[in-house]
Amino acid sequence: MSAVLDKAPPATRTEDQRRSWAAVFALARFEARKLLLRLPVLFMFVLHAAWICWDMRDAWTGYPALQDVDRATQTGPMLPALAVLLCANQAVLRSQRQDTDRHFGVLVLEPWRRTVAFALSVVPAVVLTALLVGAQFTWGVLAPGSVGHGSVGELLVGPLTVLLAGTAGVLLARVVRSPFAAPMLLVLAFFAITFLGAVPGDSDGSATRWLVPVIGDASSKPLPSDLLGRPAAWHALYLFALALTLALAAVLVNGGRTKTVAAALVVAVGLGTWGAVGQAGKVSDATTQARVLATVNPAKVQSCVREGSSTYCAFPEWTPRIGTWAKVTDGVQSLAGGTAAQEKLLVRQRVEARYGMDSDGSIVEPSTVPYQVTVGTRWGGPRVPEFAAAVSSVLVMGSEKAVGSLCDGRMVTIMWLALGWQSDPVTQLRAVRLDDSASGSAIVVSPTNPMSMTAEQTTVLTELFAAGPTTITPKVKAHWSELTAPKVTTAKVAQLLGVKAPTGADKCE
């Protein structure tokens, strides 16, 4: 008796590869789920979300500039990046800890394909980070009074930092089969970031500082987005290529010595080098010239709008705030007397941009132009009474330059105009003074040079606040010429306005 045994034809190489890659993606999904459910990763993502809520708590009253909000998204992702590095490293070393390496020889996956799966398992953590970054930026976009433009390159830094950390953990596990290697890498990375971040030179000229993922700036005031000069796109390309290089290097170390892997590694190294060279370049001459022009002659790049009797000139991104500035100006002029009540002011936005992002740009030289008032790029909080003080000082003194020599009772008139129309003038007084006090002598902050206020002037001013605008405003209008006369004493001002006169002389700090 005989039988014909039909044998199935051998599987083709294409079918084997298809099954192998299906297994790679299945393992990647399994490891991604385990990675996201690891307690350190969960905790760090929750901490990142809490960081966002804390960092953006003032966005609804802080009038954010989106070119600052995008950079603010970069620090938080470093928290999940640390956890992803450690947990991805531990995931690769799991088989060694559990002594299951010897069983992998009977599985469909080659060792290097398992490495590919571990590298891919980091991607969902990167996507989750991108969602949190997007939520933080959207929060800033929707905040009332937000201005400016964000950068895609800046927004990509956070997710790419997590991707870079995850691939570093995978590579480290394939090179050093020790669970202590990842913590040591974190320590070394901390010192490297600290050292590179402290290298002398500003962001315009220091190439080495851009080798680390997150680069902060010393600027305390927003600049127009076209003056930043940050190589955000180049830096994003550098981070992506570096992460891809680490992942491919891990595959190569683990036996994936195919022509495809080798070619991809060469391309990744080339992209990383291209990005590193691009981000290390100097700020373009066009940007440098634009910074000088915006600082020295802003009128050439600003848009001007007439509101009431005054003209407001701002950089294009800040024109939506002109109406808000006009309300403050109108409030100050509503308390003024004489021609000051209808004075045609020129409110011009001014910045110090010549030194780029590593200069705080907080001091702008006073203008010598008659009845020109400086307004900055920040708004909300203490910026409102600071601008009000700038408007009132120009109405009384005639120019910002003349305010520098002020040392008499006119300071009381200036501060009354600045704050007397507001609902809570005492709180605003604290906000505009350097020591946050409502008594004694203090320095009054303004967009240009600060002003000095004596203890006697503070006492008279608080008494004026207590009397209220209904009582004081008619007296201010009636005695305007005397209240704004040069060398008028604080005692004389108090007498004219009907409050108790101080005994001390006017002595400026």
C-alpha cells in the first residue's frame, strides 16, 4: 500500500519577513503598554501635567506671548524623559534578570528585531508627551490677550527629548548589560547639561550649548518673534537624528548588520551632523540688523493706531493690545487737569533687542521726545500700574528724560494720576513699588528709569486714596498749575488737596 504525501511548499522569504515584522510590532505594542503603565513613568507624566497647570496658572491674567509659551513647554518633558530612559533600559534587561535569554533562540524574532521593537515601544510615550505639550501651548493660545507666534521647532523639543531618552536607554542596555548603567548615565547627563549650559557665550554664538536638548534664555521680556534668532528647526532636526542614530546603533550592536540598517545609520548620522552644523551657526545679518532697527528706530517697523486723542505704535504682533493700553491712558488723563487732560500722547512700544535672547532687556533708555510714553512687551499684573505711572509722569514732566531729575512734591501728583482711578489703588501701589510696600520710602518701577518716592509722599498719597477720586479730582483740576510747578513741596501739595501735610522735607533716595 502506498500513499502520496502532499508536502506544503516552503514558505517564501517574503512571508517569513512579513511574519517577523508583524511579531516586531506585536512586541512593540506589548512593551509600549508595559512602559506606560510602569509606576515611574506614570508618576512623571502626572508630575508633568501638574507642572503644566502650575506653569500656566497665570496665563489667563498674564497676557502671554506665544514665542515664550512654546519655549516654556520644553522643561516639563524632561521629567517623563528620565523615567522613560530608566524603564526602557530595564525592559531590555528584563530577560537577563529573569534568565530567559536562552529561550529566545526558538522564537521567530531575531535578536536585532527585538531591539527594534523595544525602540518602537518608546513612541507612544513620545506621542503622549506631544499631546501634553500641545495642550500647554493651546492653553496659552486661548488665554485672553495672548499675542505673537509659536514655533513648531520649539514645540518639538519636548517630545524629541523623550524619544532621545528612550533610545538612549535601549542602546545602553545593549552595550552595557548592567542595571546600574542607566542611573550613571543620568548623573553624567546632568553634569554635561550643567557644563554645556554654562559655557560662556550667548545663544547667538555658542555652538556647544546647543548640543543638549533644552536651551533656556536669560531674557525676562518677550521679543518680537522675528528677532529671536533661535535655530529651533535645526535643533529639532538634530534631536530627531540623534535619537534615530542611537536606535539604529542599538540594532547594529545587537546583530542587525544588514545593508539597510547600515545605510539608515549613515543617513541618520548625516542628518544629525547637518542639524548640529545648522544650529551652531551665527545669527543671520538680517536678524542682527532687524534687532538694531527695532531698538534704535522702532517707528520703521511698527504699526500706529489713533485711539482718542493719543497715538499708539506697536510691533505688529502686539497691535491687539492697543485698546488695553488706551484704557489705562484714558484712566490717567481722566484725573488730570489743564491741558494734560487732553494732551496728545505718543505711546510707543520699545525693546532692547540688540543683545538677543541672553540679555534681559529690562532697561530701556528714557525717551527725549516730548509727550512720548514707553510701553513694554509684557502686560498684566504690575505692568499695568507701571505703564500708568509712565503715562502720568510724562503728563506732569513733559518727557521721560525729565522724570530722572524729579525730586519734589510732583511725585504725589504723578502717583495719584497713575493709581487714583483704579478700583484698588493701595494694592496697585504695592505692585508698582520695588519692595511691594504701601508705606515708607521706595523705588517706583516704570518701563524706563525708576522713580523715587519718599515716606512723606507715600503718607500723603494713601490719604488721598482714602478720600477717593470724587473728593480729590476736582481739587487736582482746580490747582493743576500749582501741583505741577517745579520744586513744589510735598507739604504744599497736601495743603492744596486738603489732606494733612507732612513735616519732613523732600529728600530723594
